[in-house]
Amino acid sequence: MLNFLYKYFLRKILFLLNPETAHKVVESFLYLIPNKLFNIFFKYNFSKDTSTVIFGNNVPSPVGIAAGLDKDYKSTPKYLSLGFGFSVVGTTMINPRKGNPKPRLIREKSKGELVNALSFPSDGSYKILNRLKNYPSPRERIIISVSGTSEEEIIENLLLFQDFCFAVEINISSPNTTDLKKFVNHNSIRSILKKSRKVTNLPIFIKLPRLLEIEYYDELIKATQEFDQVGVVLCNTLPVTDSRLSVGNGGRSGKSLFDSTLSILKYVRKSFPEITILCSGGISSPDQAKMLLESGANALQIYTALIYEGPGIIKEINDSLSY
């Protein structure tokens, strides 16, 4: 019923708006509607069959919300009620950011894809922290995605949120934020993790870029394996050049990324049998979710599929995993 309403009514209306306006409309609705009222109509009842352990932490489903959908912690409680096992809030930096100039988000409806050059527009870490304090979600279902223009900012950000999440995702790979490219190497990843482990034992995920040369993952991931409770997110969006964006380039997400995600996962899982892997990119059906989990992903993150398929996609995936 929910999927029918979205695909044949709500989506048509939302797609008349520009993508960012549509996002804000949905986000505002989810933020303002009381949780109890929302749960009466939309709360998903999880099966024990979908329960998943991530670094010793139990989540009710292996499918979570990817970073970028709820940048400022306004809609996470509702997404968790709909059936997502966890939510990755952010990516956030310490100070508020406007991001890149508009236009910076494009729908490609015929492909079921998005191209974005957002560059972390956000209320900033302190406002997000206040929302987490005032409207807490279960800590065991929250990952905070943090970043920064320096290693010191990343560590400061991590420390701010460590009491409100079961893990932190360190995003060093957004193709829309040029300051991050300096971190995509063995030495920088090792340095960030070494500094992180001096101040916290919280599980950490390094969000890696979508690389054309797959062998380069060996070098990056070896740096993570020197430390306990460190995993990876495979992968960020696909860097593209696009003249429709104000800055001329961005990151592609959506259906066409799935084959790349699957190939990268299989390569990394073969090379690093013990590493904890969260997969993101191109997941738009229950069969694809199953394929990634059977190929070695510990859990999954989706974003673009929610825009095109609607909130019923998570019920479909969860139900398929229950059999």
C-alpha cells in the first residue's frame, strides 16, 4: 500500500519539484509528525531472521540509510520505524556549511539515478548534537558520518558524537569535496586511525572512494587492518564530469553502480576475509541486496533507491531476507 501511494501519487508530485526542494519537503514532514502518530500507520515489525551483528552490536536489519539522506538528524527516527536497521547520519563537519552553489543535484529519472555536487551542506556538528540530545534514537542503531578538512577536525568531530552512536563513519571520499582527496592514501588513513584510537575504542568505518583501479584497495585497506574494530564502506559515489552542475563535476549514484559495487566487494572480501564491510551503491531490489550479503557484505546502505522506489523498498528487502 505504501509503495503504491508513493509510486503513483507522491513521487509524481515530488518530481515536479527540484530535487533539493522535494528532499526538504519530505524531511520537514518526517521531522514534524509525532513519532507515535507515524508509528501507528507505518511502523515495521522486524523478523528475528533479519537481525544482524555489526562489531558486536545488534541491529534489526542489515539494511541501513546511507549518509547524505539525513544530513542533520531530522528524519532518522522515522526511517528506523519504516524498517531500516540503522541510519548513517551526516556527513557532518564541525562548522555549518552551505556546500557548493546550485544547481548541485540532478535527477536522471529514466536511469533511476542522481548526480550530486552537494559538498556536505549541513547545520554543523553542534546543532546536530543538540538534536541527538533532545530527540534521541537508540544508540545501537545510529552511525554518525564525520569528515573534516584536517585530521584534527575529523578527530574532534568523532569525539563529539561518540556517546550517541555505535560506530562512526569517517568520510574521506566524497568526490564533491576537494579537501578530502589528500586523505585517500595508506599513510593518511593510518594516521587518522592512529589518532582516533588514542581517544576512543568506538568502531570506525572508513568510507572509501569508487576506484577505477581495483587493486588500489589493497593499499588503502591494509592501513585499516592495523587497528581493532575498523571496517570499510564500499563505496562512495562515482566521480563524473557534468556541465549541468555549477561546479562541473559531481558524484553519480543509482542503478548503474551495482555491478561495480559487487565487483569491488568480491575483490575486497577475497583479499581481506575478516574485515567488516558495509556496501553502498546501486542497490535497488531485494535480489541485489541478497546478492551482496551472500557475496560477503556484513550490511548494506541505500539512498537513491528510496527516492525512486519509495519507502516500501525496505519492507520488500526485509521480507525477502526473512525466508
